[in-house]
Amino acid sequence: LFLSSDINTTYRVEVNGQTISSGNISANVITPVFVDPNVFDVHIASFDVVESSKGIHITSGSPISVYSIISNSARTGGSLILPTKSLGREYYAFSYQNAGGAQGGNAKSEFTILAVEDDTEIEITPSTDSFNGARKANTTFKITQKLNKGDIYQYQSANDVSGSLIRTLGSCKPIAVFSGSTWSAFCEDGNTRTNPNVSIPGKPTPSGGDNLYQQLFPVSSWGKNFVTAPFYNTENGNIDAIRIIVSEDNTTLTVNGSNTLALGTPLSNPYKKGSIITYFTDKPSILKADKPIGVAQYQSAQNCNSANTNNQNPAFPGDPEMTILNPIEQTLSDITVFSKLNSVAGVKTNILKYFLNIIIKTVDAPGLTVDGTGVSNFKTVDSEYSYAVLDVTSSQDQHRIK
């Protein structure tokens, strides 16, 4: 866990009443907290059962930002962690179908539910059968046991759980929901670069995979307007996937002003509640809907990249990743982020380069600073927005964006 604040404050991290770490956070200095599952009983290997009191609880004297990172050499996944007061009671899962064929057939797409109040009743409509086949796609079920604060329920499938609906029943109690996968490898549809050791008819077979891991935004916080911009590798040969989930019936969607095409992918407006739209691009895009939508952006495996002629020593290394995007309605003007994972003693990671992606209204770009320095290398999204991809590998570990 990476804890940070722009002022000095105190913190405590605990599980089931047992303190993992506590102390002081210094202003603008990252405080790492290691959670070793060999020491603390927090690892969730089960599915379709309730695990008691395994939720990790973080408290602080003043507001802080929290990032959670799973890391071990070439395996990395990270998520911003939402404060309890911003949680909701209805969520849709985001993940992606594994096309790599690796992990001995044991790779799982998953979502994990964490209760923050006692007697929480949960209903799930999964988009795909559970890993053991006991739960069926599109068949709504209730978790038999009510969850108390700190309890966890995990759903896993061999197939993509995207579009699964998770919500609480009864007295409107909020929950935290995380989704992703234990391991996924994928290219964009139509990619012909293949792994000769794996053959899945009609599908590219990427050899680079990783776990996907993100905390989900509740449907109550979804918006109608989004801007996407390519990541560094996407500007250098990769193709991103953009996935949209619709929250209400009769929703009309446009991408870059078109209601018929999403950068080459046909649109079928209007959409019903729970619909999933996925398109592929290496360009920025403007998404507009007349009802709230959720949006995720996916980076694909390094051997999908046409610029990587040698997958053992690629020019642009990178494993799949999933990023949940926030709507324009929820942008901020003062942000503190931590980026340099390999600067923290004890973190096992192969990551060597770090980047920031910043999207801003073009009119506001002259006033943008990163660590007190202005930014000049903006690229145009449309007449209203611009974006910048900044290499921060050689700069400080934590960044203040204003």
C-alpha cells in the first residue's frame, strides 16, 4: 500500500483488529506499507464463499490518497483506492477475456466484494458461468450469508466477467468492489501477431500476460462525458481497447461525434442497461452519452506491438493493464500521485520506466504544472481538449499535478 498526503498526518492499517502498520505520514513523502499474506491472513484463494474479516482497513487523521499494488517481478497490477464515503451500492464488473491459453487453464476472471457495514445483503447477476459451473450466466442469485464489515466474497470464472451486476439489497448499505483477473493476455481484435506455441482459432495468441486489478467506481458516480488518450506504448505501436458499459435502457452513445461508428467499430444505438461496447484505437477519443456510462481503457501485451520485432528484448516492453477512467464531471485541479515503484526498498518489480498521462482542457494547459514545472508537449484531442504523455522515469518518486 502507498499512502500519501500534502500535509503531515497519522495513519493506521489493520485487518480483523490486528494492526499491520501505524505511524506518521510526512507531507509529500510516500509511506509504503507491506502486507505479507504469510504474516497476515488476507489472501483470498476461494470463490463463491464468504471469507470473514479479511478486509484491510486504512484510517488517517487527515485526508490521504491510497494506492494498492500487487507486485512480484514481471507481475504487477495497481489500483487507486476509494475512500469509504465515496462507495455505492451498485456496480458493473470490468475485466477482459484471456486469449493467452497459459497458466495451465487456471487463469480466472474475477470480482471481489468487500463489506464496510454489518448485515450487508448482496445480489449478483453474473455475465458468465462461475469457474466451477455452480453459478450460471445471467441468472441472478443472492449470497446466502449476509456480509459483516470486513467480510469478502469473490466470484471467479474461466471467462470474462465484464458486465456482471453487483448490488446490495435492503437498507442501501455501500460496498467496495474490485475486479480484474488472476492472469490475462490479449491483443486487440484483428491482430495477426501470434505465439507459435498456442493456437486459438480466429484469435491472436499473445504470450505476455498479467493480472488485472482495479477498484470499481459505483454506478452512482458514473458520468456522461469521457476523454481517452493513448498511453506511451500505444503511441509506439500498441492498440488500446476501450470498453463501455451502459447503466440505463435507451442510452445513445457517440464516439468522436459519430453515433454509428466508434473509430471503425459499428455502434448500435440505442443501448439497453448492461450493454457492453468495445472498440480499439491508438488515437484519443471523446465519448458522450445521454445517460451515465462506465469506461475502462486496456493496454495489450507487448508481443501485440508491431514495433517489437524481438519479444525477448522488446523495444517497448509492457504487459496488459486495465484502467478505470473517471468522467469529465469528476476531474480535479490538484492531484498527488506516486509512480516510481522500483524506488521503494523491498518491492519486487521489473518495471524500469514510468509515465504520466494527463488530459486537460486546452485553454487551461498553460497553467498546468508537474512538480512546479510547466508542461509544453501537449497534443490535440479535439477543439476543446489536449493531452500529454510525460516520461517521469528520471524525476522524483511522487508528483504534484496542478
